[in-house]
Amino acid sequence: MTPTEPIRLAARAAHLPASATAALDARAKQLIADGVDVINLTSGEPAFATVEPAALAAIAAIGEDFTRYTPAAGIPQLRSSVADYLNRHGTTYTADSVVITAGAKQALHYAFTGLLETGDEVLVPAPYWVSYPHMVALVGGVPVEVRPAPGNSLKITPQQVRQAITPRTRVLLLNSPANPSGVVYTRAELTALAAVAAEHDLIIISDEICDHWVYETTFTSVAALGPDIAARTLTVGGMSKTFAMTGWRIGWIAAPAHVSRAMAAIQSHTASAPSSVSQRAAHGALTADLAQELNRRRAALDERRKAVLKALSDVPGVQVDGEAQGAFFVFADVSKTYGLRSSTHTISSAADFAGLLLSEARVAVVPGADFAAPDHVRISYTVPPDRLTEGLRRISNFVSGLAT
Ligand SMILES: Cc1ncc(COP(=O)(O)O)c(C=O)c1O
């Protein structure tokens, strides 16, 4: 910025970098638009069509001209269907507990806005989804990274949480299944982490946006661990991942009623409410019998996940960490390729690895620096199987072509 520019940004915006995940995705998309045959394994969304009951409910809503502001907390029938949806996991939410938001992102923003005083600390387990620290900092909070011990589990322990707690700690953020690592915490692990939060009177924000995408293990909702834990937990989720409805922008917060009321009040003064038509679409999806279709989709992603794990197990220097039991990502440590040369450069970071993989092998993956995992890359397996197979072949060829 030059001193003559009349509009000076607030520090919180001036220093806010654009998402690097989005930047790499944009670079890959630009290459594709230029006619380059890129296999894009950066996507953060499952590539399934919107389920028919959602589309039909939206069309009906438009036909009825259901196109006005809705109540700030969302339409009552959707608040109720979200509570029912969540309670399949053992929680005891009512419609009053739920606030409908424009995506889980906005839900998280409201949560941090409503909970944090300036300087309050939020414990963020690393590797973390790229937006968390920025969201905390935007409202004056301080994100505090909690790192897993070296090794390949990528899970944090109660002991590591305890060590990170200070008098300013207010929130423990949990995200299972996790983006970017694909880690899924067991019920026992979550119980132990929640116990630390209770011991230190911390609030838990549990981002459960990928609740459906769990393979070879089971999903646990933190608020289902008991009434005392539910009383200190905000559950965040939405339609984006389970229902592959990212563009409809419907998410939610479920929390004790006084918290939900505050979140709805924040929404009433900011967004008013999410789109009326999208709310009806979400209600259509949540009240239809979609179990078979969702299970079919999960089985399809599981096949692709297994294909990635199998292919990478044969690629020397690329080590999958975190078991990849959830979401739609495999998280791989590529540090063993450091010092090796591609046809043009020597690799010295995961960012180099990802950059060269894109320019030389035409496969896009996301380097982990913004996830606080500078030696890893995130490989999304949501693309169709034939594209995935080709992408894996290119990764394998790229790595085997590296020279010492
Ligand atoms: C862990 C996590 N939480 C929240 C979100 C936001 O989802 P939404 O589309 O509902 O805003 C994402 C999206 O990528 C995510 O990965």
C-alpha cells in the first residue's frame, strides 16, 4: 500500500492471506482451462450430484414463492430435521438447539464471534483445516496450535492439550473426521480429550462436517459423550460434505439453547438468515430416505481411498500418515523425496513436490504448509475412478523418475 491510497484496511484484513488451498486449485483449474490435461486432486468437496429430494424441494419452494427472509435461526422444520439428523449419533438436540447458517464456515465464524473476548486462546489441533486460525484471529482470538507427537498417527493426546492450556484458553476445537489428515478419533480418544476440556472448564467446538465420510471405523459425535460434555459443546456441521451440497450453503450450529439464541442474534444482524430456498432443499434431503444412496456413495469413495492407499504403498518416499479413515483425503509425508531431483529442480519441501508434480506430471495436490504440516501433501480422492487411477500412475512415475 502506498501512503496516498485513501482506503486503509484494518490490520485484521490487511494481513489476511487468501487461502493457499484455493490458490493451488485455481492454478490447476487455469491449466485445465488452457487445455492442459491436469488431474486435479485438490478438491475439498465430494463430486456427487445434489440428491433429488433436495432439488425437488427447492423447485417447490420457488414455485410457492418461498423467497422471503426466514426467521434468523432458520425455518422451524429444518431446525427440527437437523436435530433429528444429529441425534442419530446419540445426541439429544431439539429444534431450539439448532441455528441454520450459510455453511459450516459461517457457523464457525458465529461461534468464535460469540465466544471469544480479545486475546482468548483457542486450541487448534494440527494439522488443521486452513481457515481455523484465520477465523479465530479475525475476531481477536489467538489460535494456539497443538501438535501431535512425531510419528504417523497425526492425533493429539490429552497430555498435549493439557500442556497447551494457559489461563487465557477458552476453546478446544475438535475436527473428526479431520480435514486435511483424514484422521478419525475413536470414542475413547474423544472421551479423554473432552475430559481435559471439562477439567479446565473449556468450551468445545466440534466441527463434524464430515460425519458421514468414515471408513473401517465409526463416527462419534462429541456432544453424544454425555450431558455434561454436551453442555459445553457446540456442534458444527452442514450439508456440504455428507450431501455434496457445497453450493447450497447450508450449515448449522447445535448447542445449549442460550448459546443458539446468541448465535441467531448474531446472524440476525449480519446475514439475516441463509437462503430460504436452500433451507427448503436441505429439509427435503434430511427428511427423505437417502440411507441407501449415501451408503452407495460412501462405498464408492471407500473404493477410491483403498486404491490410493494401495498405489502409494508402492511409491517409495511417499508415506501415508494418519490412517486415512475419514473425510476424502489421504495425507502423505513426502519428506523422503527431499534432495531428489526432478527433470528441472531439486525438491526441498512439500511445496516443491506439489509444484513440480503439477508442472511436470500434471497432477494437482495441496502442499501442507497452510495446514501446519510442511512435509505433507493432501490428496483428495473425490475424482472419478479412471481419473484417479491415471493420477496415481502419474504420481508413481513422477516419483520413480526422481534422481539422486
Ligand atoms: C473441516 C471443515 N469445516 C468446515 C468447512 C466448511 O464447510 P461449508 O461448506 O459448510 O462452509 C470445511 C470445508 O471445506 C471443512 O473442510
